[in-house]
Amino acid sequence: MTLTQTRTTIPEDARREGVLAVVIGRAVVAGSRAAAAVGRAARMVQGVVTPLGWSVIVVAAVALVGGYTWGWLELIALGWGLGVLAVAASVWLIGRGAGTIQLVLPSPRVVVGEPAEARLIAANPGRRRFGGVQLELPVGRRIVERVLPGLPRGGVFDEQFSIPTERRGVVPVGPARTVRADPIGLMRREYVWSETAELHVHPRTVPINALSTGFIRDLEGTPTRDLTASDIAFHALREYVPGDDRRFIHWRSSAKTGTFMVRQFEETRRSRLMVLLDLDPGSYVDEAEFELAVSAAASVGARAIRDARTVSFVVSGRQRGSGAGTGRNAMRELPTVSRDRLLDALCVVETEPDAVMLPDVARAAAETLAGVSLAFIVTGTARGVAPLRSAATRLPPGVESVAVQCSPEGEASARTIAGLTVFGIGYLEDLRAMLARSASVT
């Protein structure tokens, strides 16, 4: 048997079915591509034509159909007139109106009340003259509008815009966009030139003295700058004075110098500081009390981070069913890897209508955070001292607790209630003075 004799002949019907399947497949692909193209075109048109423009187009179409159907010349003239008007309006959308536009935010972080600005730099590197286009820059909830002047080749338009910083928060700036629109308002096309930048408006803080309280001496802790006669972090040698422990005499150095020399060590300590900020709106008389509380808590947390202490910044969690007062759901930790990260997180912290009560937050923090030796509880004056005492009792024994009650422009006070130190402050400077006074006493 030869090779030609073993060749299989494909039936004619099967071949036709295969060709038909290929044709149908290609038609489906072409149809999907056409539908996608039509969809993109529809989205482009929808984003360009204003509601007034759609009204003009619909009226023109209805007038033309009605005019040609019933032979009314007035409707035909109206329809063609509105159609020409829509076509003429689309001519205004030709071109982008600028070469390049750059949005610059000189500083992404400011303190509440400080001046902040954004810069818009438009340049024309091309040969054609650009200008006469509307420039829009969203800044928070308002939109700054300018008319971009005519820019010759190599021309630059540089203008600064102020950013409101009256309140703590995150202010979105941008994106910068140019707008081309016809005088009647039938067509409008936006061209985006930049991304949205965010300005973090930090709460106001005051520099306070180092938080020396709440340290627990521990041989496995972190070395400090304080020197001691006995520890494991060796620092230097010094001459022997009466009263020094003779076990720490360095005999080799003493033999060389002819004077008794003793070892001096850096004291090692461990401490975990916790700052608890109450987010219960019922704890504050007004918004000003809450803002002062945020600033006071931020000042303590920023100082602890500067001192390289282990710090946990805790805020109230939200109630979720019957088990809201227990577990990690009752509290939320803010990042404390750096001062900026902490203050960035505090920009968006607000009171919560369904916030967990302060004592339950303290209990959840005690169950979650280990090794806390000093706790600052910051709140307002609306609920009095009872929640503060209850929160302090939920912390582990041996934890030194300091409560800070904030009342703007109120009288500064310091008192001790059942072992709980309570500071009443009306200004941030009061907190700095009280902590300095308590440090000098201890």
C-alpha cells in the first residue's frame, strides 16, 4: 500500500462547517471590537457634551424629524440651526491649550494654622502660541480658577495658590486640569495634567521635657546616657572614690596608673509608654476640647518617639455587637515608627458616635499590650473624673497612670485621686509645665 492510498479525504460537509465556524468566530471578534470602540466613543462624547449640549442635540434631532415628516420649514430651519451651533461648539475643543503643566507642593506637611502653598508651572516648549484656556485646581472643597495667558515659545506661567490650614486634616490638592469650552456651554473638555497631591495638616504640638517617669530598670533593657556603678553596658573607667563597690575595680588599669580605677556603666532600662486618646464624643463639651486633646496626646507621643522609647498610641475602637468592649476591636493602634507617621495618622482621627467607652478601651489595651509601665489617658471634661478612675483600674498593677483632661482656656490644675494623677489643662503650655514640675519632684 502506498502513501497516496492512505490519505484520508475530508468530507465536504465537515469542511463547510469548519469554514462556517471560522467565519462566525471572526465575526464575533470583529463585533466585540466594534462594540468596544463604540463604547469608548460614547464615553468620550458623554464626557464632552454638557447637559445643555444634549438638550440642544435632542431638540435639533426632533425638529429635523418633525420638519421633514410634516413639511414644516420652520422646524427644519430650527433643527439645522441648532445642529450647526453644536458643530461650531465642538470646534472650541480642538487643542490642549498648553505645553506642560506641573503641580508642585513644596511641603507635604504643615502644622495647623501655618501658611501653605501650591505652585502651578505651565510652560510652552513648542512653536505655537498657547493661551486663553481656563485652568482649574481643586484645593480641598473649593476650586481655584485661572485663565492661562498666551504663552509664546519658551514662555512660563508660574503662580502660587494658598491652601487652607485652619483645621487639622488631609487636604487634597489637584489634579491640575485645563478646560476648553465654548462660550455658550454646549461642549466642555477637561485635560488632566497632574496627580492629586495630599497636604497633611498636623495637630499643633509643644516640646515637652523628656518623660523620665515610668522607667523600669532592667539588665535586658536598652542602654541610656545615665551612668551607674553597676550594670552590664560598660562605659568607661574612673578613679575609685570611697563607697564604690570593690568588685568593679579594674586591677590591670590600676596597676598601670598606680591609682585604683573602677568600671563605670550605662544604666539599661526598659519602658513601654502608652498614650490613650478617647474618641467618645460624649467625653467632650465641644470640638475645641477634642482638638486640644489631640494636640496634647500628639505632644506626648512625639516626645516619646524622640526619646526612642517603646510607645503605643491607642485610640478608641468602634462598637460591634455585644462583644464591643473586649478584645482588639475595642481599640485601634496608630503607627509610631516615626513622628511624621504618627502625626499623619492623627490628621484623620475624629470622634466616633459608636466609639467604645474609655474603661473598655483601657481594658483592651491592657490585654493586648505587654510591658506597659506608664500610661497617659487623654480626654475631655464632659464625663468628669469617674471614667478616668475606672480606666486606670483596668490597667495592670504597677502601671503609673497620668490622666489629662482638656478644657480650652480653662484653669490649669493638678491633683491626685486614689493614686491617679489628673492634669487639667487649658493650653498646651500647661501640659509642658506640669510634666516639667512632676519630673523635678520625682
